[in-house]
Amino acid sequence: MPLRIPRTAPISDKEEDAARSAWGTMDDVLSDLADRGITLSDTPPDFPLPDVTTTLVADDNSDYLKTNARHLAWLNHISPWLAVIKGTLLEVENEKTDIATTYKQRVREAEDGLPRAQKKSKDEVEDDIWKDVRHRELTRQQQKLLQKKLLLEEKRDILERTLKVISRHVEVMKLDADMNRTGVNMPARRPFNRPGGR
């Protein structure tokens, strides 16, 4: 009976290193951007992430503007790192695909010419891939990145919605202030007397 493909360690260390080297591009991208003056700050803003749960009440724009600035600072800190997470997810997904493709190709080559009954089923091939240590490690990394992405996207959306609300409040208060100033500066009008009237 012809030899079947081993069920353990479907991908060699050399093949895994090649896949990791081929798709691990994020560090190069960040370095390339840094050379062009575009860097990401590891340091978060020096104040807590704002959490507006009640309506702001103020006689002027100072509280609104301060809250707006803090929300904007956190949004500007979160957004680039969210992009890095998405980029790293792309690395992980491509490396997993590379590992799976390499193994499937090796199976096809080894089983070429064998009767169908002696070939591995699709499920058996998928099981072998899942047993690969590096593939499992990447899957766990993928899960963690997706969880971070979901949480950061939710926080980003909250910040963006709050910024829109604050911005509208500021504009309304500016409009009210402008109307009050206009009313004060307008000369008093003389009463209009109808012809023949008193």
C-alpha cells in the first residue's frame, strides 16, 4: 500500500520561516513611513479616555471645547493603531493561507496517481493543517487581533459620535452668541405710525 502523507508537522520549520518572512511586512512599512516623517505615538494622551454620560451645561464654549479637544486627542491616538491592527491581521491571514496552500500542494504532489480511496479527504487535509503548531499560533494571534479591532472600532465610533454632538452644541452656542451681539448692537427702531393713525 502506498505511503500516505504524515499527519503530524505538515509544514517544515523551513517552510514556516519562509512564510513568516514573506508576509511579515508591517515592521518594514512602519519603518518606511517613519523615514518619511510619519510615525505612530506609543504614548496615549495624558488624561483619561473621556466618557460623556450626561449633557454638558455651560454658559460658554469652554467646557465644550475642552471636552472636544480631549475626545479628538483620543480619536487621533486610537485610529492609527486600529489601522496597524488591521494591517497585522492581513499579515496573519496571508501567512495562514500560505501554510495551508503549501501543505495542500504537497499532498496533491504526493498522492498524484493514487486511487481515490487512498487519497486524503478534504476534511483530513484541513485537520492536518489545524494540527500545525505555527498555524494554531497564527489562529490565536488572529483571534486576539480581531477582538482588539472590534473593541477599538466600537470606542472609535463612540468618540466620533460624541464629537459630532459636541460640535453641533458649539455651533449652536456660537450662533446664539452672534445673535445676542447683533441684537445689542442694532439701533432701536422708532415705532411705525400708520397714516391717519395715532
